[in-house]
Amino acid sequence: MIKIIIKIIKGTVVGLTNTIPGVSGGTLMVTLGMYDEYVTAIGNILKKFKESFMKLWPYVIGMAIGSIGLAFGIKYLFELVPVPTACAFVGLILGSIPCVYKNSGIKKIGFSEIFFFILGIALITTLQVLSWVTGNERSLDPSLSSALVALFLGVVGAATMVIPGVSGSMILMILGYYNILIANLVPSFIKHLIAFGSNAYFYNIMLDFTVIGPFAIGMFAGLFLVSKLISKLLEVKRQPTYAFILGLVISSPIAVFSSKEIAPALSSIGVWDIIFGVIMLAVGFVAALFLSKEE
């Protein structure tokens, strides 16, 4: 029972990050020591359904709690005290690095490990630069072309959910679809579902679903395909794959602090922000040491 509760807590922490641009759910999965189990279970869901389901359901419940029930609170904290809140997540990431290295199985560092480690850092840096220089807002309307775009976005968004260091929300911002999907359509769809009961709301639900439906299908497909790929890479090329993941994780704090949500706050940082930030960094670090322990 304790193991299930810990898994739900881990899933909740990951769920909190999935709607926050710049913070990677995949990084938190690695941080919390659930990454291998999660991607392997997703990748084998069709072949070993019962076994995979038993491993996944506590994580899924936690993610639902975090992304639906608590994400608004985290967003509020990012607006109210952005630097200390970011420091808490950075503490989680930094506290996990020794455990991540231990789980990687890297015993001898060769050319391939160095190459993929640098590649991971370069990927995060490139994406962060792109998040600043791109991201003009686009629109989606009830049409076949928009449905195909939403399907593609779902695949990309889900894929980045399981790639450490890469924020699905940040990718949607780079492509210019974050606000229309996450900030507008999803809340609108949920509101119309809650108020369901009249022909007008049914019509609105159907309109929203022409985009939300393909997006959800794309997410399931992307999650399965990328998890399958990563689980296979961990099986046959574990050391280079984990070297790449380590590069992503180590550069994640840079992505967090240079995100559009946090960077402006750093220009007017005060003494209390620094003190509170250091405390939250330590809290996150200690929490990572506790949660990333093997169960």
C-alpha cells in the first residue's frame, strides 16, 4: 500500500509539470526514479496489458490529480512567487542526478557517451532559444486540416512528455499552439461538458471535439510509440541512451530559469526571493533524494 501511495505522489508531481512551459514531465520522471518502469510499461501495454496496467494505474491517477486538480495552484505560485517555485523544481532535478547516474549503468565513459551527453545539452539549449524567437500564435477551427494539425500536435506533445528535459507545453508554445489548445480549447471543452444539458452546449462540445478528439488520439499514439522506442533503446543501448538523458536532465535547470515565465522575474529579484529560493531549492533537493530511492 505504501508503494502505491508513493507512486501516486510521484505521478502527481509529474502531472503538475505537464501544463507548465519550460518544466519537463520527463525530467521529473527520471528525477523520481519512475522513468524506466513507466516507459517500459507504456511500450508493452498491448503485449502485456495486465502487467503494464498494474504498474501504470497509480502513476496515471497521480498525474490526473496533478494536471487537473493541482496544476492551477502551481500556475498561481509561478505567478505569485516565480523564482522560489522554480527553485523547488530545480532542487528536485539536481537532487536526482546521483541516482540517475547510478541507474544509468555507465561504468566506462567512451566517445558515444560523451557525444550523446553533449547532444542532450545542445537539444535543450536549441529548444530554449527557439522558445524565445518563435511562437507566433496560430488558430484552429472545426475543419479537416485543423483536425490533422491537432493529431500531429498530440503526437508531438505526448512524445515530449516522456523525453526528459523537453517540455511538451514549451514545444506547443514554439509551434504557436499552446494558448489555443491548453489555455483556451481544453478549459472550454471541460466547461461545456460540465454544463452539458442543452442543445447549445452539445453543439459547442461537438465543435471543441473536432480538435480535442484528434489531439487526444495523437497523444495516445505518440505516448505509445515513443515509449516503445525509448524502452527498446534502454534495453539494447542503455549507456548511450542514459548519457543523452543525463545531458537533458543536467541542462534542464537552465531551461527552467531562462523560460519566458521565470527569466523576467530574475531581473527584479529581491533578497527575500533569494532566501526563499535557496530554502525551496534545498527542500526540492531533499525531496528528490527521498522520492528517487528504489522502492
